[in-house]
Amino acid sequence: EITAALAATKLPMLGLNTRRGDVDAGDFGLAACPGRTAEARRYIDEAIDYAAKTGTGAVHVMAGRTDAGATAETTYCEQLSYAGEMAARHGITILIEPINQRDVAGYHLSTIEAGIATIKRVGLGNIKLMFDCYHTQIMQGDVIRRIETNLDFIGHVQIAAVPDRGEPDHGELCYQDILLALDAAGYEGYIGAEYRPAASTEAGLGWLANARGWQ
């Protein structure tokens, strides 16, 4: 059904996530969770297979909640190495996303710099950073400088208002400045509006019409 819908609308499917695991038990991904490597790898295989069949460009390998420290990072890098090699066979990018600790306490990856360090450890060219401005502002701030400094590692950008994760037309971040900075830095990828609409999606799209006039 999804493949048919993509063909009918002529829209690309940009990305998808690996399964979170046992959501009722609090799982938020498994790739960095020691002791659950087989399960995590099944989810990686499943996601890459699905992406290949639907022409999806990227798979976000979710790290998960863990307090295992260095052991978790070793596990994460091993899983990402596997994912990157499998994805490369289909021309797929692997994304990793730093997620803030307020919304997902205990998530293994929560800063831009930690994500880049992981990418460097794995050393594969098709592993990139999903730069979510909402998460970055909550954890670290200094969003524009972090974009400019780390542009070569960024594979996808996401936006939402801070702190309520609503439409990106209010709150702590000035997205006009951020989008102009992305353009000036030479970013050529997609920007995802990953927010929670205040009402219906359609009712909240006024910000997009305004954004088209930003310069």
C-alpha cells in the first residue's frame, strides 16, 4: 500500500526508524543495549529490507535507553557498522539522532558531539547525523553554530518549536535565522517538520506559507 501511495503521489519516502522494541516496557530502540543485540539486529535487517523495497533513502537506527556506558557505546558502534554495511548495498544512508534527556530519559545518544564521535568511531561514509533542532536546543543550545561547525556530518534536519514541540513559528528558536543559516552553509538535504500540531495538521500549516517568504 505504501509503495502504491508513493507511486501515485510521486513523493519520495525520505526515511524510517528501526523498531523501538517493547514500547510498553519503555524501550526506545535497542541498538546500544547490551544483551539485546540479536533482537536489535533483526530490527535493523527488517528496516533496511523495508527501505530497499519502498525506495526509502535513510534508516534511523534508534540507540535506545541504557545505563551501560562504554559497553553500550561499543555495542552501538558494532550495530551501526553492521547497519552501514548492509545499507550501503542498497544506497541507503544510516541516520543516528541525539535525543534530549527530558523527553526520553536514559537515551544513549543525547548530544551532537557524542553523535559525531560515534560516526567517527564507526568510520563509514553512509552514516550521518539527524540534526533535530528541538532536541539540540533543549540539551545544548547554540544551534546555528553547531550546524555550521558540523555540516559535513549532517544527513537530515528536523524542526519544531521549543519547548512545546508545536509548529515552528514560535518559541525559543528563530527558524527563519536557522533555515537561512542552513542555506548559507550549503546544506542541500531535506528539512523535516517533526512537530505536534496544536489542532489539525491543515490548520497549522500557516507557518509554512510564511516560511516561503523568508529571506
